[in-house]
Amino acid sequence: MSQNKGLVNSTRLQWSEIHNSDIYNITLGCIVSITSRKFTVCRLSDDWEELLKLIHDLHINEMSNRDISDYLNSNNYKPRRTENFSTKLVWSLIEKYKIRL
């Protein structure tokens, strides 16, 4: 017990494995795994990506969301989940595409 004088409230049982071994340098570590959608960009189909680029280009050329939706509907572009493009859908697609870029 004289070797453990510097340790406060230590017992021989707590330190016996390390004390009796020839290990002088011990490294402890852990593995951290992080999963988040913010680290990846989901792959879009080529035709949908081209449509988003077209919508974004029309927006950059200062067309209103109403004009863009009218243009898309008159040229037989179809959204994924609804019958026609609405101004709200166009706005949403533009905002999400900006984040994606």
C-alpha cells in the first residue's frame, strides 16, 4: 500500500490490474457515428433536376411565381403529387432548390 500513498481514497482492488501490469501508456478511445440529412444531398432523377433548374432559371429571369406556374402548366409539365403547378408549389420548389444549391 505504500506505493499508493499519493492516491486519495484508493484501494488496492481498484488499481491492482493496472499496477501489476507492465502497461505504462494507456490510450482510451471511442467511435462517434453521426447520421444526419444535412451531410448529404439526395439524388434526384435527371428529368426532375432539369425541371427544377428550369424553374430556377425562370425565377432568376424575374418571372413571377404565377407566370412560372402558368408557363409550366401550359407546356404540359406535371408535378409529382398534384394535377397542376400552383404558385405556392413553385415558390416551395424554388426555395428548396436554393437550399440545395
